[in-house]
Amino acid sequence: MATPQQELQSALATLEFYREQLEGFARQDELLQAALEEHFQARETAERYRTTERGTELLVPIGGGTYLFGEVTDASQGVVSVGSGVHILRSIEEVRAHLDARIGELNETRKRLLERVLQMQRASAELSQQIQTRMATLPRGTATGGQGVDVQSPP
């Protein structure tokens, strides 16, 4: 059977694990937001391209804030990546539908991630409260082996 100090140390380690998980979730959310922004921009570009006349000169974004000069030869079609380096010629309407579907998938992934964040924040707050209660019942200086510990719920 674990001593109260060992139980407290275990709870503190779990709380630290929660904090690290929340930091990882924050990084994942940033990546999802960036992917969503990229897809929104692609969708808007495809929509504008659809109404562009043949022969119109334009700047083509190639990534990294870099553009190339181009000329519209067929505004009714575009090329879509379907994975594994495979690209398929599609109508602009299909391109838009593909982007909308991908945006929906990214939004759903982000929704699930944010649900996990809320669960982890609740568990962390509950554990933090338990730790504070346990620390209050232990003799001073014995809770963490004499080391000061900051017990706060993560943001």
C-alpha cells in the first residue's frame, strides 16, 4: 500500500502529464488552424478562378509566400491531390466540393481535439484540487519530500 506521500507524488506526476498533453493539444490545434486557413484560401482561389476569363494573367501561389506568373487556359478545371502523390483533373465544381469536404474533415478533427482538451482540463482541475486537499492534510514539509511544488490547474 502506498504512503500518502507516494500517492501525492503520483498525483503530481499525473498532473504534469496532463499539462504536457494540453501543450501537445495546443500545438495540434495550431496545425489544424493553419490547415483550415490554407483550405479556405484554396477554396476562395478556386471560386475566383472559376470566373476568370481565358487568357487572363495572374499570380499563382506556390507556397512559402512565393508566386509565379501564369495565364488562365481553362478556368473550368483544376487538379486535386488524392494522396500518395496522385493528382486528378477535376471540374472546378468538383475541386470546390473536394475542398469543402476536406474543410469539414478538418473542422470535425478540431472539434474532437477541443473536446479532448476540455476533458483533460476538467480532469486536471479536479486532480489539482485533490492534490491541494492532500497537501493540506500532510505535515508541513513532508508532502513533496521537502520540495516546494506549485499546484495549479493548466489553462
